[in-house]
Amino acid sequence: RFLANNVNFSEFVCFDICEEMLRQAKAKIGAHPNFKFILKENELKGPFDIITASSVFHHLVEPKDMATLIDKLLANGGIVIGSHEPNKEAFKNKLFLLFASLYKAMGGGITIDDDVVLDFNRLLHQGYPLAPRVSREEILQIVEYHSPVEQYDRAIEPEAGFVPKEFFFSCFSGYEVLKLQSYTTFFHRPYLEKHKNIQSLLAVTYKMLFKDGNLFKFVLRKKHCCLNYACHCEEPLFGMSVTKQSRF
């Protein structure tokens, strides 16, 4: 879509720590002189005008470390676009928590195959022979560190996730919040895509019952003093529009 719209750009850098993800990206994009694919963090050379990070921060034990890297690479006045981060606010609603718990009890969410668990432990013991065996749920908790829905096979952890404004203050202090939107993807499931009427009914019901979605996305603009912790910005600077809605 980016190329189809003839967007004018000098360089587009795709960064991931997984070689397979970059291989798939290369195969999808094809040969293009302005696209670069980088596997190692120290090969990233800014400044960039726009940095996107989709479904990244909740996988990290210290999200602020990634925010610091982004700030280092982002030009003054540059834009950060993030999405698919867990919205802790939604889980404060007891009815929402009940529905989410039922969803997990019915087998919703991420699953890890037994072969993956075996491979994980094999690699772990190669590096650390005395390490105890790691269970499926423990792998989930490592990979989905801040996710309320993906901590356990059949349960919810409502204390996990981010409060968006607190997340911005902690990780992007002084940045201007151009857009904040909460949404849910509960109804984007293969079995529901085949039953559009049921999907639409569930979407309408959700909108009637709940104000917040379990995920949020955002657009931020960097100010000149951002992430300079000697500065005295007291909170993120809310700008153009802050909206909350469910997207199905």
C-alpha cells in the first residue's frame, strides 16, 4: 500500500531481531532501492522523520529502554506511531473482565504448540544446563510480559498492561500526543469472519456495553527537549485530538 500510493521517501528501514520476519518482509516488498532491512540495533542510523512500533512495548520488560532508543533515532519534530498495546483501563470494568475471562476459558488467545515448548527448553538447556524446565505459561509470561490476556492459558491478569497517559509520561515525557484511540480485535477471528451477522451483532453489543477497547494506538510528536530527563516537562502535551472508540 505504501508503494502503491507513490509516497515520496528517501529511505524506509525495516528493523527486526528475527531473521525470518525480515525475510518475509523482503519477499513481500520485493526489490526496491530505498528499502533497507536491518537485524542489529547498532546498525540503525538516524535521524528518522517517522518511527513506527506496532505491538512492541508490551513484549519488553523495560519499555522505557525502547522509548529511549526511539528518541535517540528520531529527528526533532518527528513522529512516533504505535499500536496494538494492551489498555489496562478496559480491565477495570468488571463486566469487561468477566467477558475477557470467559473468552480465555473457551480457549481464546495465543496458543503455544508442545513442539515450541520442547524447542524452547532445548535451547535454554544448551546455554544454561542447570536451568529448570520452563512451562507453556512461563513462556507466555516471558514473551507477553505486559499483556493482560496472554499471561495464562485460561485466565486473565488484570494488573498487566498500560494506562495510556501513564505510559506516555513514563516513556515519552514531553512528547505531544496527536492521537490516542482504544479499540478491540476480539471479533477479528477466523471463525467469526465466516459469520458476518454474528460478528456484527457482537460488535454492536460491545459498543453498547463498553467505553474502552482492550488495545490502544497512538501518534506522538517529539519536542526539542523530549526524553532529556534534566528538563521539567511535567506531563505529555496533549494536542490535536484524543479519541477513544472500539474498532471492529
